Amino acid sequence: MKMTKVLTGSLLGLSLVLTGCGGDSGGDSNNGASPAEDRAVVEVFNIKTETRDQMLLLEETFEDLHPNIDINVTTVGGGGDAGAALNSMFASGNEPAIFMLGGLADIENWQHTLLDVSGTAAYEAAIEGTVGRLGGVAYGLPYNIEGFGWLVNKAIFEEAGIDIDDINSFEDFEESVRILDSKKDELGLDAVFGFSAAENWVISQFSSHFTSVAFGNDLVAGFEATEPDWSEADAFRRNTDLMNEFNLQPTVTIDYSTSVEDAFANGKVAIIHQGNWIVPTLDSIDPTFSQEKLGIIPMFIEDGGATGTIAAGPSWFWGINSNHDDEVIEAAKTFLDWMYTSEEGMRIMIEEFGFIPAYTGNDIDLITDPLSKTIYQFLLDGNVTAWMHGSYPTGWAMTVLAPEFQRYVSGESTWDDLIEVTTEAWIDMRSE
């Protein structure tokens, strides 16, 4: 059994084998497995650490059905580590055949090496509007549909006498937070929030609620903007201040593991900012969590009783590296097509990954966790905002916005400082 590679630190000197070893052709020997030299080796670069085990299952199942293709998945921790790792792989000549793209900025950055995926079966099955395009060319196949916002432990809210369905404004949300804080001891809470401000990618996603509304949920508008639109900065600040006042402290030190695996999964905080991708992690700690406890409260941004929204849409895209030879490229297409259009692939993506599919032909009734169904309903109702952070200037969120946000919640700068510094950096990056 092959082991999925998991890398979380510096990947200098990373070396991945992209070709097989010698052997005879055939494929009828060794219980149907073809000798190594006849197997197309497809390296897959995955940055979703929470899907590490599921990707291993996916590759093993696929290889059992496709003995002439060898899938090697490398999983790298999110954020800057993943970007550095991918750059290192390309710089070393060990380029993956399939890799993940975070949005239009990533597509532009890698456009020179990306294949037009419009000839794939997965492209034909993709829900309208979910394919990653630039200049009219389809470069990215949607990974799945994901939604994020304030995830909550409904059991804690109920114990405090709060029905989350009655939270219909920011004022309602703020009142609920203060009630939870007043009953913190009897509820067994360490804090109300477990926002992981040590993770730059969480801050980037959090900001997207507000920039998406400001840019009218138009990803291209955000991608082409010469400066950020901070017209919803007050709502951004209100939500940040509320979180920071009632968060695990120091806010800036809370990482993903502390937030999700330690505090939230064990009932030590009631609210975190995450998405439905954490369902497998929560259920691995508490098998009842997603079914009985997990809920989502929309983000209330605009004043005047406007309907709350969550961010929902394609979370990531798969790109195919056109630099490989035809055999590897065709094998890469075969893998992605099988993943998203075959009966077994679709089943694994829903039942094992816990994904909301971005493709037609799936049995939605297979979605078992209530959170994913809620997100899907928000999507159907149109009460969603776009994943605008994928349209930010490359590196802006991770190297400018997140550090300035961390300085603000640590009391080292003002909100005006954050707006000024991030605006100047955006303008500079877009003018290059």
C-alpha cells in the first residue's frame, strides 16, 4: 500500500519520482497490475490537509480499477507553506501533473503551464459557473462546493436557551454572544469564540465576506480592481471586535488545531470561523458532532435587516500541468474524470470526503451531514457571497492583510492603520 506524503514544513530539496521503474508490459500478470514501466505516474499536489486520508482512499480505489496509472498524492499544509512547496517543486523540475488553484489569481500565476480542461468529461459535468476561467479559457476544474462562516455548536446554544434560527441580524448575534459569555462557566466554555487568527488563510477567508459584498460578488471585478473596496469595512470591524473580545486569548496565537480539534470539537468554545470541510475532522473526534451539534450562522453585513449570507462556491480548482508528456496528461484527465463522473468516484467524494458536489449527476441524498445540506440550500436560495479572496492580488492576503489583522487584534495598531496599509499594498501589487 502506498502512503500519501504529508509535508508541513520547508520543502527545500523536495524530490518526487515522476517516472516508473523498468518491467514488462502486459497487465495480466500480478493480479492484473501492469509492470511499473508501463504505468503512467501522475503526481497530485493537494493542500487540503483535512482530506489526506480520503485522498489516499481515492488513489487506491482508482489504481485498483486502472492498473496502468499510478497516482501519487502529496499533501502539504495550507497557507504559505503550500505555496512555497509548489514553487519549490516547479523550481526543482519535479512538477506535479495535477495541482490545486485557489482562484483567479492562482490561475493567472500558473496560466503559462495550465492545460485547457474544456475537453474533459469533468468539464462537461461541471455546474454552470463553477469552472475557473481566465480570458475565456477553462483552466480550472472545480474541486467541490464549500461554504464557510460562523460555525457553531448548536447544543451549547440550546443549553444557553438560544435558538440559532432566531438570529436574524448582527444585533441578535451580538446578544447571543454576550449571553453565552455570561453563562460560560455553567456551559463549560473556555471562551465563546475559537477564531484561529494564527492562520493567515482563516483571516483571508474571513475578510472575503465583506469584500465580496463590496465588489458585488463579482470575482472578475475584484481580480481587476486597482485598489480594495473597503465600503463594508465597518461590518468587517464590528465582527472582528466582537470576536476578539470573546475569543480564546491571545487571539493571535490560536491555530487551526487548537481552534477546531481541541476547543470546538470538545465543546470548549461555541463559535469558530470555518467551513464544511472540517466535518470529517470533527466526526473523527466526536462521531455525533456533525449530525447533532454542528450549525452555521450567516454573516450579517449590510444594515437594515438585510438577509444574512454565507460564502459558498467552488473552494478550489484542479489544474492540469501542460508541461508533461501526452501519456501523463491523458492519465491526469482520466483520474479527474473518474473522480467526478464515475459512480464510485462520485460516491467517494460525497460519502468519504463529505463534499457538496460541483458537478451534475450526483445523488444529493447521499449528503448526510446537515451542515452541507444547509449550505447547499443557501446556495439554491441565492443567499451566498463569492470566494473573493481568490481574486486578491497574489500574496496580498497572506503577507499584508493577515499580518495587519493580527497586529490589530493584538492592540498594536488601529483599524485605520489596517485599512491604510492594506490599501497601499494592494495598489502597489496591482501596479506591478
